[in-house]
Amino acid sequence: MKGALFDLDGIIADTAVYHFEAWRNLIKKHFNAEIPDSLEEKTKGVSREDSLRVILDYLNITVSENEFAALAAEKNTAYVEALDGLSRKDILPGIEQLIADFKAHHVKLALASASKNGPIILEKLGLSADFDAIADPSKVAAGKPAPDIFLAAAAAIDLSPEFCVGLEDSVAGVTAINDAGAVSIAAGGKELDHAHQRFDSTADFTYAAIEAAWEKYHH
Ligand code: BG6
Ligand code: MG
């Protein structure tokens, strides 16, 4: 195990709730419509534009290209505002220790997030210096569940994905890790059972457990 490819929202920081809240408020304001909880999983790990498409399709709402772009931009402004007070305290349980243990074992760290806000979030969390690379989601051809962002993250730390673990909390993200050829480690419920190794929470992400999973499942 030489590299760890990290998802961000829902793995490093508890920001997934802010994403969905921003979508909810936006849709309420513009269309006076509610989005059901069941759409949250479908927007997890999925790019800003793809998330908006999922939501509008569900509600059978059609908008012009300009309106679509304006809605995506407004959601992001609200989301970034919600991140205002984000700091080290928002790092999810187990993650700071895991990062320290990876570094102690010379495992390189790369961010493989769909979020264009990745760099500013790592900065607010005080984690920028710990990461060897941040894969740029605007430079990959296809978003999660396609493997591209995990392939780009592994390449950015000069590793073949088979030497890496990928850490995810979304259905789309686990599929992306598997298809990239890395060992997938998930935090969440049974919807993530396609992961090589699933834990209920990031609090279970110990270095020993993750290394054991890599030993068992890598090829
Ligand atoms: C992912 C989130 O990490 O980033 C998704 O799980 C989000 O919910 C996606 O849509 C894109 O984020 P951003 O910050 O570029 O709008
Ligand atoms: Mg996530």
C-alpha cells in the first residue's frame, strides 16, 4: 500500500449535508418544490452539474442552458457561504489520526474529490500541507461513477492504482474506485456493499484495518 486516494465530502469533512441543504433551498426558492431525502444519495459524489440534472429530472423541470448555469452558480454561492465557519473541528472522526498514520508509513496522499471547492476546503481544515496532490475534477473527462478522478489522483502521486486504497462514502465513488483498480474502503450503510471493505463510519478507519483490507483485496 503506497498511496491513499481520498474523497472529500463525507470522508474528510462533514460537508455532504451542506451540499444537499443548498440544493434544497435553491429548489424551494425557484420552483417552490421539495426534494426528497432519497435524492441525497444520488447527488453524493456526483458533480455539481450532474447533481442539478438528477434533481431537475426527478421533478420533471426543464430549464434553458442559461438558467441551468445560473442555478448551478447560485447553489455554489450558497454552499460556499455555508462553509464560512469550517475549521479543523469539522474533520470527521478518525481522519486526522489516519492521515498521521499514513504519513508515518510513507503512504502518499491524493485528493480525488468531484468538488471544485476541494482546495479551499482542505485549506480551511488545515490539511493542505498533508496532501501530496489534488486531482482537478474540471480536467477529467467523466465524473464519478467513472474511474477518471481516481486514475488522475493516483497518477498525480506517481502510482499505479493497484498500490492504492480509495476512501469513499458514496455509491458512485465506490464504483469509481473499483473500476480504477484500487482497493475501495467505504464509510456508510449497506448501499456501499460493493466496496472491498465497508465500515459504518470513518471512526472505524484505522491504519491497521485499511492496510489489512489492501493486503486482502489488492491484485
Ligand atoms: C462531491 C459531493 O464531493 O462534490 C457532491 O459529494 C457535489 O455532492 C460534488 O455535487 C461537486 O462539488 P462542488 O463543490 O464542485 O459543487
Ligand atoms: Mg463523498
